[in-house]
Amino acid sequence: MHDERNMQTVEYDIRVNGARLHVQRWTGGTGRTDTVLVVAHGIGEHSGYYASWAEMFAMHGVVVVLFDWRGHGLSSGKRGHASLQTLKSDLRAVIRQTREEYVGASVMLYGHSMGGSVALSYAVEGNTLTDGIIAASPWIELLHPPARPLTALIKVMAHTMPSLTVRTGIKTEQLTRRNTEKSTKTDPLMHKKISVKLFDDLWNAGRMLMHGQNRPDVPLLLMFGSEDRIVSRSSGKAFAERVNAEYRLWENMGHDLHIDAGNTDVFQYVLHWIQCHGNIQNPC
């Protein structure tokens, strides 16, 4: 059941750890607030890139909270720069505020690409304040990682000049088979930058996820597209097996599952998953 009437979008800023984070909240016309989905975007993106995704959930009674990472979108900070620890702290603050606003509701986390990497690193620390986590195309390992000499150089620079930014090298055509507005030429809030500190942190986090011993204490779903040309699907599957998480491969889909052709099937799957794992009294 869905209702396009009374669709509401509210935008506001919150102060977290010295930064101003821009937040969007989408609510539908059902009047229900029993499930909330927090969405964490990927590198160089912003919350507005997930507007159609948020609308799909809101129309089915799920409240959606999206936010711009620091250094992204309408949030403050140098473009593409932060430490992983700071991002996890920001994420916890957003989730905690959501918990306080929607007391008694199930709170789920959806992280894409870099957002998925942060979500997984956050998840294995425990006490996530969530009822379940979905990691879509998470950066655990890159499909085509930089040469070792370059990663060694980045590690040195991460300590000596951490805020130095470099281009991500991600091309729009690598993300989806559809023509999108995900381009710095058409969307001024998009960028293609990542700091050496953030890259090194995410690189190290991926290794910890692959070889560490910690496991999430909430239900976890990992999803990948079979045509993803950015992150390693095999690493994602290996991690899912290590932590006993659910793994879902979407055939003929690329990196951006939420907008690629076939995204309605992905939506239905995620909606069912969060409804199952969010209903504590009657789990699937």
C-alpha cells in the first residue's frame, strides 16, 4: 500500500562534532512512523542524489532520514576530507537523534559505497543503535586497487598532509547503465575528490573487515550488482560469510543499485527485509 498524498520533505541542519550536517527527512501519507531508514551516501555524492529512492520508501510508510557527510553536499567541511573515525561519530549522532525523535520505531541504516564501508566499520564495533544494516555496494576492497607503491605513498601522506585531496578517478559510466545527473558538470553538489587521509582510513577499514574478528550484533544485508566495476563483489561475499550476513547479488546491475535499471526490484527486496527485521514481535 502506498500514498503519494501528503508527501512531506523537511530539510534542516544539525551541529555535530564542530561540523554542520545537512539533513533531509521524508515522510509519506500513511501516518505511520514505525520504521525509519537512515541513508548514508557514497563518496562525492549528497543526500539529494537519493531523493527518488527516499520517495519510494516514504510512499510505503517508511520515514527516511538522509544526510550529507561532512565535506559533501550542503554540509560544512573541505570537500572529500574527513577521518573514518569522525564519519562514524557523525553517523552515530544522526542515528541517536533519529532514535530520540522516533521513540519505539525500528531504525535501519542503509549505506552505499563509501557509506556502506562506514556502516560496516560502524557495525562491527557493536552498539549501533540500529535494528539492522543494509550495505549496498560497500567499499570493502576495490575491484582495481592502486599499485602498492601508490598506496604506500598515500599512507605516508595521510600522516604528513592528511587533508590533501586527489581525484577519485570514478567515471559516471561506471556507476549505472542509465543516464543520470550524477556529474560534476550537471550537479554542483557532486564532486570527485577524496583526501589521502580518508582514502587510507577506508583502505585500512576494508582490511580490518576482511581479516578482523568482530561481528555485527544486528541483522546485516550486503548487496552488489554483478556488473559493478568499482568495488569487489568477491570480497563482499567473503566478508558476509565470515560474519554470517545475508549476501544478495543483483544480476546485470551496476554500482548504484538505487537508480540503476531494476532498482524497483531492489527496493521491494530492501523494503521486505527492513519490515521483517524491524518487526521484533513477528520476525520473518
